[in-house]
Amino acid sequence: MRVHIRTTHQRGHRRIVGALSAALLCTAGVTALPAAARTPDTPGPGTARSSGTTTAPRLPGGLAKTPPMGFNNWNSTECRAEFNEEMVKGIADLFVSKGLKAAGYQYVNLDDCWALPTRDAAGKLVPDPRRFPHGIKAVADYVHAKGLKFGIYTSAGIKTCNPAGFPGGLGHETSDAQQFADWGVDYLKYDNCNNLGVDAKQRYRTMRDALKATGRPIVYSICEWGENKPWEWASDVGHLWRTTGDISDSWASMLGIAKQNLPLAPHAGPGHWNDPDMLEVGNGGMTDTEYRSHFSLWSMMAAPLLIGSDLRKATPETFTILANKDLIAVDQDALGKPATVLASDSGRWTLVRRLAGGDRAVALFNETDQPQRISTTAGATGLPQATGYRLRDLWQHRDTHTTGTVSATVPAHGTVVYRISADPHWADYPPAVETGLDHTPLVEAGTAADLRSTVRNLGGTPARNLMVTLKAPAGWQLKAASPATARALPGGKTLTTRWKITAPAGTPPGAYDLPLTAGYRSPRGERTTTTLPGTAHVVVPPPSGTSYAAELPWLTASNGWGPVEKNTSVGEREAGDGRPLSIGGTGFARGLGTHAASAVSFYTGGRCSAFRAQVGIDDEAGDRGSVGFEVWADGKRVARTATVTGADAATAVSAEITGAQTVRLVATDGGDGIDYDHADWADAKFSC
């Protein structure tokens, strides 16, 4: 957890997205605490430290051989009153009753706000009696009685990150470590706030040595946000280290953090893991498809799997995602080799992870807003040449075979994960069949639209009695305009079907499910079915004349913080909590409020000729932040600005979009992260 900067407006406190810069906390090069901050635990200048010139003791061995799995309350409760003893006990109960313990989750961890703001007369930490009336040890004992482990939080500074000013561990390492051990703590998350500029390596090694001295095996999580590249120096200090700033419950945040963490794969392994922060699965800011991608990427990266949602309120789909044993097996693979990027092009990613025993895990990840076909081969993943391979789909939990091609049409923001084996009995499994739709149909109600599906046999045996079905919502007209069946589809062959689809007149605009299913029999007679989740967008063409973007329905929208807003800036996490748009001291009545990185797409149906807007960073960010604005028409960029900052006046953007079916408005982060990047598309309008 990091403290977030807040500013005060007439309407009250509002979050300016972005964590407090390390520059506000740290002054590089300071190696000792000021005298007033030292305690008996803290050596003064010139005093030898065990982590200095002498060989530092290592933490107890054998811990975190695989990435830790468990729960942390911060992403769902932060410091609210609902974070208390009963909640923590309830999470432990759910670990058992919902099968999460059986799936491998162990740690039930507290985050900030568990203590009182002041220590007692002896300098000891005091649990908040309102939140934890029976104390921390009693909660730890309850968790242990369930066969689980217990974790706690503090900061490598004089105070933790919460503005209430709870005591941190800096200068109290020996006392705090012993107190944690006496309580039965199994896991310590050690944050980075209010550190007085003391060297990070010194601070984190001092707590390492204090934990070692207790004699209790405690997993040590270094949470210094990647500020000092801990992957380069912390493998003998902690068991895991944060590689990034805090995650938030948005597609843009999750995606950006994954991209930061992926290149660090060579630094992680058994006992020392890259930590891209906790899971947001189930918190509500992403779709289930996006949460499956989140879980897939973290598992491929050998990341700690720390649940960040309140399991007392979780949906069945959330539990299904979190308890995916096939993907957990990848995350927990004993070889401990995180995935590397085999290919990345135009938002299509292929990640490969080498597993113990010689198998490969392959993730086909689509970061774009449209379905994409992503393909590789068994040979490209490093598997030996073979006639055929066993192919296990880790989300559908189904085994098929392929002669070498590993391919899928991946939904927008989706991820398909396979486990591939050079199995001599590959022919015992049905052939892998890939289904695909060539695009997401844009349907004007009452008018027929064209769509094409493909079914490819990737195996070495025929798919017999093949039947392809496309399911439309009730009341829609759907007709196959070419064959949708085949007595046998040989290996390597493709069946293409053309469809006519019509939504009834008056159908409201929006996205509608359009699943494509291929059913077939293997040569052994097993019936196999594979389904591709598809989507159709019912669209309304813009009227003739000038149409403001805030008055038109959008096709898709993604945002770096909270939802995209109409006619206001982006506020907090909820819709409608923004303020009037203002750039460079000028207010605007109409427009879109976004936060980089963001993308909002509109259907223009070939009827519009131009797009215009006044763009910039909203005045609520002051002179901070940096954003670039881009306009894309039918997948081609047609306008862009230079990077603008919060100190700049509004910049005019004009784009020629004649004939374009779709237009996408993109705000990038200017290349320096997303802090303060409140990107306004003021006075945004289409000429049609």
C-alpha cells in the first residue's frame, strides 16, 4: 500500500490518482536516522551493523519455494471500519469452506490500520482494540487452527503509509520483529513510506536481520515499489519484492503493471519472487474476461497470488477464477521459471513458461478491444519435434491434441492458456479445433449485417460430424448463408461459414452475447464441444450535423482510473463523481473526462467527416501530469498531439474521418506513468 495524494476542493476531498512520489519521502544517500528518531534498536553513526561490513545472516531457508498464495484486505477494504477481527476470521473460514485452502491458498494477511497511532510506554505496537478486541495473537491463533498462516503489515519508515500516522518499523526493527514472532506471524509485508531518506538496502536488511534473530520462519515481503530495483539486490534480503507501484481495479492499471513486470523474469525463482502487487479479481472494476486475463498473467509470471477482494461478497465466478487449479499449478510450478515473451505485435502477446518435467505453458493474450487470432507452434515454445502433442486448455479444463499449431481466436481483453506436452499418446485425445469470428459485428437495428465464422482442425485426426452454431439473442434473425456442417473435417482443414444477422428494429444500443460453438466427434467417438464467447454491438448511426461525443453511446471504453465520465472530469472510483471540465483556467460544458491510459471508441458508420476537440489535463491536477492525445479511425491513427502537461492551456485537435466506421479516442500516459493524468476531451464533437 502507498499513500495517495489528496487535494481539497469546495466539494470535499478528492483523490488525485497516483502514489506519493518517492522524491517526497526519500533523500538519497542518508545512511543513519536523525538522533531524535533513533531508539535502542537503531545503531548510531559509526556503529557496526550486521548488514554492513560483516556477512549478514540469511533468513530461514526453505520458505517461499513457490510464490506465496493467500489474502490481503487492502484492495477491498482499505482502512474502513469493516476491516476488523471478524472479517479476518471470516476470510479464514471461507478459505476452508470454498476450497481455496485445498487449492493452495495459505496466508491470511492484514494490511495497514491494524494498530493504534502510538506505541505504548515500552515502545511496543498496540493493536486497535476496536478492530481487534482480542488482540493480534488471538486472530493468528484462529487462522492457525484452520491450518492456515497469518501475515501482518508495517512500513520501513517512522510511520506507515496511511495519513493517520500509524507507527512504522524504522528504528524499532528488533522489538517489532520479536513482537510479530511472539504473536505467531508467518508473513511480513514491509512498506516504504515515511522513511526519512534512509538507504533502502539498509532499511530492508535491518528488518531481515531482526526477523532472522527471532528464530521464527517468517516470509519477508519487500514493498518498496521497485524504486531502487530490488530485483538486483534483494534475493538474499527478502522472499519477494514489489516491482511496481500499487495496482488499482482497472484494465489499464493491471495491463501497465504486467508490462512492467514481464521483463524482470530472469531475476525471480524459488525463494525470491517478483511481486507485481495483489490480485483485484472480484472487486468489480473489470469484466470477468479481464479478471481471467489478470489471473492468467499473474500465474504465468510466477507472481504471488494474494486475493484482494472481500470473499464474503464474492460471486461464484470470482471463486471459479481464483480456484482454477490448472493455472495455480502453473503459478506454483516447482521449476520456478517465470514466463518470457515469445512474441508481441499489435496488442497480441504470446508468453511461454518452461515447467518442471519438460511441459510448456503458453498464454495467448489479447490486449486489444477486438477479437484477435494469436498463433504459435510447439517447436517455437522449445518442445522437441514430435508427430503430435497433448494440448490442455487451462480455462476449459479439456485435453485435445495438435500436430504442432497452438492457436486461438482470443476475445477482446482475453487470454487463452494451454499446457503443452510432448505426449506419445497424443492420438488418444480428440483433435484440437479452433473457432473464430472474423470481427465483432456492428449491427444497426432492423438492418442485416454480415459475419463470417471459421473452424480449424489443428489435430492429426479428423473432426467428424462437425456442426457449427451461432447463438443470437431472442428475437434476432440469424441465418447461415453457407454450409455450417461437415461429415468430417480433416486435420489442417478449415470450414468457413457466412452468416446474416439482424437485430429487431428498436433494439437498444449496446453489446450482446453471440457465442459460436463447434461440436464434433473424435475418431474414437467422443463428443467434443468448443465455444468461443462472441459479442455483437447494436449501434445507432450519429444524426446529420454536429454531435457531441458525450451525447453518443460508445462501443467500448477503458480508463486508467475509475469510469470514463460524460461532461465532467474523472473523479474517484464511482461513476458520476467528477467535477466540471476545466483546462488551463477555461471551463467547458461538454466533453469526456478520462484518465490515461484510456481509449473510448464510437460508431460513426461512414457518415461523419471530421472530429474536433479541445484537449488537456484537467485543472484539478494543478501543473502536474503528462498526457498524449490520439484519434484513430478504423484502426489507423489520424491525429495526435505532442505531450501536454497540467501547466498547458487546452490544445485543439482536428481529425479527418470521412468514411470511417469507428473512431477511437486515446489518451496515453506521456511515457512517465499515470500520476495526475486526468485527460479531458473538452468540447469533443463529430461533424456528420
